[in-house]
Amino acid sequence: MNPRLWVSLIAALVLVGAACGGDDAGTGDGDPTGGDGGSIVISGSSTVEPISARNAEKFSAENPDITISVEGPGTGDGFKKFCEGQTDISDASRAIKESEAEDCAANGVDYVELEVAIDGLSVLTSLTNDAVACLDFKDLYALMGPESLGFDNWSDADALAAELGAGHAPYPDAPLVITAPGEESGTYDTFVEFVIEDLAEERGAENAARLDYVASPNDNVIIDGIAGSDTSLGWVGYAFFVENQDKVAALAVDDGASGCVEPTPASIADGSYPLSRPLFIYVNTGKAAEKPELADYVDFYLSTEGLASVAETGYVELADYSDTFAAWENR
């Protein structure tokens, strides 16, 4: 089952479990609240959403009287709600921006940043596209950057790629159909930061992806769009690639030093995959002090069982969580 589908199922089960809990105490030793109930609201990154939803499922199994809501409209939208005090936890596939931190401060929202996993932003194409196997950052800029506006064919980018010194041009004479995250997504922000930012600044171009591709906040829609065209191109978080390998293929990414590297748990964990990135949850520390169920949920999230959800949902665990543990303990 793809991540988006089972996230929805988990959310439904969590809410059903909360409704059925009534006034009864939670079951077993895992009920840290003593059956007092409460609620937790989580929003933000669709990439991190499967991890938080998986932990909501596990936590609610032992605490059925606690209602947990998990949604994934995108990192940017999540921070907007979080900094307005609407949510308890903000899932994020990038670090909070200075402007967002200022919004939180203006609204009196204090928070702690907790790194929980590593993702490999995966560049995807159709299973039937055997004309392309690897691209470097200059290739990706030539195909999906601000100067590629209007390129409907892969080969339309040949001249720009040659000017940039891209390593894997010329490209096939085939339709270029791009489906990828939109501007509300932290996955979009990461792609722009890694692939476009430096070249755009050097060339005096807009620091953004081209504006004429099919953009969606829904990773499932992106997967279907990439799978639906024989010579497609796009990007999503690694877990969504892993869950859809029967539909899409991942391209290797050339880091310009050690050659083409495919996204795998090992290459993502050691950083050799050039599009590796950290994943975070941001916790409202004021609410954590007021709501024992929130602090208990985060305690669970950072437990052995909670961190096991990282690999269970297709992402990569950190080699060392000591900084994360210290940040939470010292909040």
C-alpha cells in the first residue's frame, strides 16, 4: 500500500480508537497519562507525515483515549499553522526559515527542533524510460530550472546543458513531462536549495524551479503523474519511491566527484547520495509543558519503538540521536 493511502487509514484508525476509548483508562503500562485523555494536532510535511502517523498508530494502541490528528499539507503550510498556535507539532522536511521563526516569535510560540530521520530526495522517471540513467545538478537545472521554461522535449535543454557543462547531455528526443512538489512543499525547497540556488545566483536567474510543470502537494499524485508518461521526470521523498518501485524508477545522481550514486539506505545514511537531507519535527514547548499527552507522545517518538517507525516507513535512521535526545531533554 502506498504511503499516502495507509497514512489516511492510520489517521482513521487513530480517531476511531480515540472515539472508542470513552472515559476508560488506557491499556497496559504504555499509558503514560493514566487515562486522562487529551488531544494532539500534527501538521506539515507530507514526507514526514508517514513517520508521525505510524507513531500515532502505535501510541494510540496504548492510549486509546488520546485523539491524534496527523495531516500533510506541506512544510510551509504546516509552519504557518504551527506559528499561529493551531498545532502542537509541525512535521518538516527542511529547517524552519528565518521568516517563519519570526512569525512564531511574534505569536509567542516557542519550539524545539528535533531531527528524526534522513531522507534521500529521489529523482524519478517512468519504468519505460531507458534513455536516461543518471543526471548531475547541471542536468537537473537545464531540465527543471528557471531557464528551462517552455521546454516540452528533453532535447530542448541540450543547448542550455552544453552552456552549463552538464555531464549527461545531449538528451533524448522525447516529450518532457514533469510532475513534482509545489512551492508549499519542503521537498520543493530542498530541490531548489540543492540543485538550483547556486547556479541561479551565478547566472542571475530566478531562484526557483520552472513554473510550467504539474505541481502537487500530494506525493501520490506526483507518483501517478510520473508513472503516467513514458519519458517523465520529477522528484519525491525516498519512502514514496520505495513504496512505488512497481510504477516508477529512480535516476542516479552524479555528485561531480564520485560519479553516479543511486538512492539507497546506505548511500543516504552516509551522505554519499547528493540529495540526502534531514527530516524534523518541531514541538511547541509551551504546549508540551501544559499537555502531558503531548510530551508523552514525543517521548514515545524518540523511544526505540518510535524511532523504529523511521525504517518501517521507508526512511533512514540517524547514526547518532544524542543531539536530538539532548535537545528534547533540555527544551
